[in-house]
Amino acid sequence: MKKPVLHPIIILVTILLLLSESNSDPRTQIVEIMCGHQPEHNSTIYVPNFINTMENISVQMRSSGFGIAITGSHLDTNYGLAQCYGDLSLFDCVICYAEARTVLPQCFPANGGRIFLDGCFMRAENYSFFHEFTGPTDHPVCGNVTRRDVRFQDSVRRALSRTVLDAPSRNGYARAEVGNGNNSAYVLADCWRTISANACRACLKNASNSIMGCLPMSEGRALNTGCFMRYSDTNFLNDVPENGNSRGAVIVIIIVAVSAAAVLIIGTVIGVYMWRRRTIQQKRKGISDADKMVKILNDSSLNFKYSTLEKATNSFDEANKLGQGGFGTVYKGVLQDGREIAVKRLFFNNKHRAADFYNEINIISSVEHKNLVRLLGCSCSGPESLLVYEYLPNKSLDRYIFDSSKGKTLNWEKRFEIIIGTAEGLVYLHENTRIRIIHRDIKASNILLDSRLRARIADFGLARSFQEDKSHISTAIAGTLGYMAPEYLAHGQLSEKVDVYSFGVLLLEIVTGRQNNRSKTSEYTDSLVTIAWKHFQQKTTEDLYDSNLMLHSCNNNMSVKSEILRVVHVGLLCTQEISSLRPSMSKALQMLVKKDEQLPAPTSPPFMDEKTMELNDTSDNPILPFQHGDDASNAGISHSIFYPR
Ligand SMILES: *[C@@H]1O[C@H](CO)[C@@H](O)[C@H](O)[C@H]1NC(C)=O
Ligand SMILES: *[C@@H]1O[C@H](CO)[C@@H](O)[C@H](O)[C@H]1NC(C)=O
Ligand SMILES: *[C@@H]1O[C@H](CO)[C@@H](O)[C@H](O)[C@H]1NC(C)=O
Ligand SMILES: *[C@@H]1O[C@H](CO)[C@@H](O)[C@H](O)[C@H]1NC(C)=O
Ligand SMILES: *[C@@H]1O[C@H](CO)[C@@H](O)[C@H](O)[C@H]1NC(C)=O
Ligand SMILES: *[C@@H]1O[C@H](CO)[C@@H](O)[C@H](O)[C@H]1NC(C)=O
């Protein structure tokens, strides 16, 4: 597939900008995101309009640190505004805006929202709000560290009133530093460029009054409809650009480069770049943000454009839906070159910085093994987070083993091959990669089958990305209760043995064709693990075998039967209650393969309380606090929970 190529001149200029001003801070910390309360009118139209708006603004941000755009018509019109505060360089502005546009779509499906970051602001609505400067959501956000120092408070007041006076006549932006030493106060005031000087004055007066209420705290920020204001006892302001003309110069270079002798200009740019680089390297030690950005610009093979994926899936057409996992809905897609892909549309946007998420994806995508589904890339900074995987036509294992007719496709030989493949994939994740990955969500629906029905583990590494997102993890967990190790379920204790437990459950499911977490008829049935253990003790394991194993058609029935029994045995060793007794994945694999090795007797699996409990979005569950009951009910989750003793 042809990836969009950034114009080399733009890249050079970006690098130039970035090196010349990289000792500054884009201040991407999010102060607050405020979402509207009305749902958008029509998603089919809203989403592309919103994307258009953000793309359009993006172009303007790069050249002026400010942008507005209007896309669409009637009820579905999208109005957007974004602005970086006056002390940000254009390069930092691009970074701050990237963060803003990644996070603001969290408001979806609300038809609007605002996000205040420490370095920039963005707002989108379905009406023209450009001239608004006051409103009911205006409020201060105060720090939590007290500064009793009266002189500091005096500095703050003076700095605030100075910026209120200055800003309206200076394009809406002013900064002030008042006091000296530890009495210093630093203030930034910024009005959106769409409001008049009078509106700016009114907005800043209100903002200034409201954050004075933060004193004696060391920090105060006003999040107003038409302006942003902040005071602090630490100097958060970026240095005044050493040379006010430098931005202008760069823009001139771009224009000249595009219109005239590009080669010559590129030469000049490189020359200037080399020179800047040398002087800057002498001056400074770390340029980690800059490094990161260069990496992202260059290493763009993982980046898919949102519009490309949207087209590939026919706008996420229901007809292309492959399934729903713990982390999102999966769609089949076809790229323009005919390549088939699977696109996972994550349930909600990642709350990480786009760059962090991107790095995570970068790591996961570098993990390669014949039994792991390949992650091809993502759309990390678009309006939604999308992951792109290779497409596997045969879907997932659960569709076979839990279906009495499709189950016939998988005889014992095939199933054993799937078991070994899954074990090998897990050994690789646990032991052989640069990073240790605990999957946490091993289950039949996460084992995909390739064209020759060999196992490929899906969704590995994702939990890593979402570690901080407790609500999401609990949603993911809830889908998979039957597979969860007791120590993880009850105490959140996480180790490789959690995967070993799930793998054990999977083995029993593959042999029996029964699902561990489904008690279809009676609410008093044991879990599959308990049933298997009881039968194993009574040496009646054969009663449980899935009839689709088609043992009769096999000639060497005896050796096959002992192989199956061995798999059940290993399954029970893997699901022992005490995690330290469970084998490691490589040990489990060895047990499965080395048929003559003596296996220890399994100790008991976790005792499963026989009363089951329906989980729904109103349940007040002590183990799995659902913060997003809606997510759970939307995903149709209604499982039984077994409480460990
Ligand atoms: C949304 O807009 C599309 C395109 O105009 C239209 O086909 C669809 O029926 C609309 N959906 C609703 C719910 O109005
Ligand atoms: C951005 O939107 C404005 C109107 O809001 C329009 O005039 C302009 O052509 C758009 N630019 C791009 C690059 O789409
Ligand atoms: C904005 O969207 C809401 C909800 O869809 C709708 O009621 C309202 O009329 C829209 N406003 C404008 C100006 O289109
Ligand atoms: C103050 O706020 C910071 C940032 O929100 C937080 O990390 C810190 O724990 C808070 N300190 C106290 C004493 O509340
Ligand atoms: C403020 O700075 C002065 C000297 O610069 C020092 O003597 C004093 O202890 C400092 N006060 C506090 C509260 O840190
Ligand atoms: C600022 O404006 C808001 C909204 O109009 C109002 O509720 C608030 O009381 C004002 N605050 C001050 C300090 O004037």
C-alpha cells in the first residue's frame, strides 16, 4: 500500500523549527475536557465532518498557531476552533494540537466539547460559537499547594492586572513576570482570536477575578469561554522567541521553496539546519520531544490514515463487522491494493498522549511469531483509535469448538495442533521477547485460525496499553470471567500464571467442546474446571469428550486417547488454585509434547461457589467495580461470576 509521503521540504522545515526551538515545552498536560450534553444529529455525517474540521484546522495551526473551520451544513454543521497560547513555538503548537485533537473526540457522541490544555485550547460545536466569550461553564481550577507568603500574593495580583490591561490591545495575548526570587508570579493571558478587544477585556477581567479566588494557592487557571488565564509561582512560560522574525523567515522559505527553485532552497535549509544543529548541540543536552517527533515523522510505516481505514471498511459498515472483543469492535477491510485487513475500532479513544500510544503500538507490532496475529499499525491520532491487523479468514476458535456442526471441522489432530500453537505463542510472549507480555485475556475467541486452521493469538499486548484505564480493563475482564485465575479475579495479582490458568481452561474447553463460563440451564451447575477435576479423580474423563473429536475414525485409538487424557491432565495442572503450583508456559508445552514424561497429580482447582450471580449494569459488585455500566450492557455482557472462596 502506498503511504502518504510528507513533503520533504515540510519535513526539513519541521526539523529546522524543532531544533531551533526545542528547548521549549508544548505543555500538553490536560487541564480539563468539557463535553456537551446533546448527542450529535447523525453519526454518518458527523464523524467525517468533524474529521474534516480537525484536518482543516491542523493546516492552519502549523502556520499560525490558530485555526477555525466550518464543515457541513444544516444540523450537521461542525464548527471548530483551536488556538495555541502566545508563548508556544509553532512546533510546540503542532504537538499540543495533536494532543488536543486526539483527546477531544472522547466527547463523541456528544455534538460538541472543549478541551483546555496548558499549551492550547480546542473547541467544536454544531453552531457558530466564535464570538462567545462568557458562559455558564466558566470556572477556575486552583492548585493544591498553599503559599502563605503575602508578597507572592501581591505579585500575582499585580501580574494579573497587568495582563488584563495589556492583552486586549495586543492581539489577545499577554504575559507577565512580577516580583523576584521566591516572590515571583508568572501569568499568561490569552483570548481566542475570534473575539473583539472589548470581549477579550471582559473575559480576562472575569478570569482574573475568578482566579484571584485561588489565592493563597500557588497555581490558578481560569477556563473561560473566550479566554484562558493562568498564574503560577513557577515559571511555566516559554522563552520569548529569541528572534521575532524566525517564524516569518521559515514561512517565507516554505513559500519560496514551493514556488521556485526547490533544490537551491533545500540546500539552504540543510545548511541552516546543520549550522543550527551545531550551535544548539553545544547549548543543550536533551531534545527528547524533538527526537520523538522526528521518529514519528520518519517511521510512519505504522501509520494509517483514518480516511484510508474508513474507506477500507466502507465507513465501518455493519456488514463488515467480524466480531466484538473486550477492547472494541472488529471490521473487515479491503485496502485499495486489494489487501485484506481487520480493523479494530477501540471502544473509546485512548487517553494517553498520542505519542505514548503510538510507541506502545510500535513495540507490540515488532513482536512477531507464527502463532501471533500480526499488528500492522494504527490510526493513532485521528478522531478514533483504530488498530489494523492482518485478516484471518477463518475467524476464531470459539466459533468451531462450541458449535456442534462446525466443530466437526476440527478433529483431534487439528485441535492438538491448535493447542501446541497456542502454547508456543504464549511461551514466546512470556519468555522470548524484548518485552515481557502477559496477555491477560486468553480465551477461545482470542485464538484466531489461519487458512490452514493453525492458531494465532489475537489482542496480545493491548492490556499493556490500557493499564491505566481501570474502567476499560474491568469491562474487558468482565467478558472473560470464566478464564480468570482466582488470584487475579480477587486481588488483581498479575503474573504469567494468570495466562497459564486461562490456557488450562482453554485446554478443557477444546477437549470437551463446552464453555467454562456458560451454565446454560441450571444455575447450580459446576464450572467446567470443577467438573473436569471430579471426572479426572473418578477416572471417568472420557465421558466429557466432545463427540466431534471423532475418535472412532482413528486407527490408533489408544495413543490418541492417552494424548487427550494428557491434555486434560495438563489443563488441570494449569488451573490449580495455587498459582505457584501451575507450570510455566514452557513447562506446560514440554508436558504436552514429551509424551513419556511423568506428570504430577493435580491439586484442586479453585473452589467455585455454586451460587452464581447475574451481573448487570446496576450490580454493585465488590470485585469488579463497573464505572461504565453502559459499556457492559452495550457489549451484551451478562455472565455468571464465580466467587473464589
Ligand atoms: C444520516 O445521514 C445519511 C446520509 O445523508 C443518511 O443516509 C441516513 O439516513 C441518516 N441517518 C439518520 C438516522 O438520519
Ligand atoms: C478550511 O475551511 C475553510 C472554511 O472554513 C475553507 O475556506 C478552506 O478551503 C478549508 N481548507 C481546507 C484545506 O480544507
Ligand atoms: C445542534 O444539535 C442539536 C442536537 O442534534 C440540535 O437540536 C440543534 O438544533 C443543533 N443546532 C444547530 C444550530 O444546528
Ligand atoms: C496536588 O495535585 C497534584 C496534581 O493534581 C497531585 O498529584 C497531588 O497529589 C496533590 N497533592 C495533594 C496534597 O493533594
Ligand atoms: C525566599 O528567598 C530568600 C532568599 O532569596 C530566603 O532567605 C527565604 O528563606 C526564602 N523563603 C522561602 C519561604 O523559601
Ligand atoms: C465570570 O462569569 C461567569 C459566567 O458569566 C459568572 O458565573 C461568574 O460569576 C463570573 N465570575 C466573576 C469573578 O466575575
